[in-house]
Amino acid sequence: MSLGLLALIVMRDLNTASLAASVVGAIAGIAGAAFAAIALLRNPDAGSAAGTRRVWAGEGGIAAGGDITGNAFGTNSTVKVSGSRRRGAAQPDQSHRDVKAGRDGIVAGGDITGNAIGEGGRIE
């Protein structure tokens, strides 16, 4: 395309070259605006591809892609479960979000309920 514009200028048909450059510039501007709109509308918090989730935990961290329920974390911590536990309120599907826990952090992609966390914690 630029070779065609250069040929028009060399042949000294400046009016046609000016018109062609205007059209090419308009098309490039529209394409740039479209790419910018797509980049702005893209969700920066969206993690990996649809239906997948990356789970990452730093040193000493605990990370789960779903719920963390009925666990004992820490020295002498206990959890006694009697009967069936009720799940937390239904959350919107967030399977597209990645889960990251920093150093010594605890994070879940779902609910964290009924856990004994720390030294000597108890859940009955």
C-alpha cells in the first residue's frame, strides 16, 4: 500500500496521492480505535481460559480453587463434623478467576467455613 502511495507521489499526481493517503489514514484510525475498544472492554481480572482456574500459593500459603470447609489448620486443632453440614450461600460462578495466596496466606475460590485455624482451634 505504501508503495502505491509512493508511486503516486513520484508520478507527481499529488491530488490523488493526498486522497489515497486520507483513505488509508482513515482505515488505520478505525482499526486502531477498534483494537483500543477491545482492549478496554477486556476484563483484566479474568484469569485463564473459560472453565479453567489457576491456583497458586506462596511459601506457607494455602489456596483452594473451591470451598475450604471442615478443616483443621494448626497444632492441636480439631474439627468434629456431625450430620451433614449446610453449604454456604450459592455464589455466582467464578470459575474463570484465578486464585492466589501470598506467603502464609489462606485463600479460596469459594467459601471458607467451619474450619479450625490456629493453635488449639476447635469446631464441634
